[in-house]
Amino acid sequence: MDKKEKMNKDYEKLMKKYLWPSLEELESVLGTHLDKETNYYMFFTSALHKKLVAPTHMIANLFMPKDIFSMIEIKFFTNEEKEDLLKFGQDCLQRICNLEKVFVSEDNDEKGKIVKETYDFYKKEVMPFVRKLLDKMSDKWGEKSIDKEVQNYFG
């Protein structure tokens, strides 16, 4: 049995035990690729962590702008949308904190469950939310009224 076959066989055991998606799906959705034997819990935890941190930072940057662009972007959203953004950021932070348990837990069942729950949250909640957020921001940046907003900023 070559190295790739062994990796697939090892992963299949975890996939069945914890109801994880196929290795191909995980690699595709998370934008990562396994090319050597590894600790699957840690590998996918790291990938999921990156995927949750990115939108959390994006949302934080809207509310605590670091540049003129972020100052303008927050105006793209209604008060209700801002509340939704904060709630979503809170949900992501809760998942990030929970995901961190994988790094300190010695219980593989707990690790497997956390990875599964976090992956499901990422795929079902984060991906559509971020897509919607990016669509809105892209559309707003394409509007000519933004030029006026920048001019108003500079006086």
C-alpha cells in the first residue's frame, strides 16, 4: 500500500466514525490539500480556523476602520444589517473558541465532533454569509455615489 492509499484509508476511518465529508470535499471547500501523512484533526482545525478568522477580521475592520475605505464601507449597511454583522461575528468567534479546544484536548471523540460541527457551520453558514457580504460590498463599491463620498471626506 502506497502513502496516498494509507492516508485515504486512515481518513476513511475518521470519516465514518465522525461523519466527516469526503477528503476530496474537505480539501475542495477548505482550499487545502493533504500531500503527506498528518494529524487530520490538527490539519483541518488549522484550515477551519483560517476560514473563520478571515470574515471575523473583515467584520471587525468595518466597525473599527483602519483606513478611509473601511470608513466608507460601514456606510454601505443599514443599522439592521450592522446588527446582523455583529451577531454573525459573535457566532464565528464562539466557533473559533470551540475549535481551539482541538489543540488542547486529548479526547479524539471530542476533536472529531468539534471538527464536524465547525465544518458544517462553515459550509452552511459562513460561506453563504460571506458571499452575500462580498456581493453587497462589491455592488456598493461599483456605485458612482462612492466617488462623492470620497470627495466629501477630503472636503
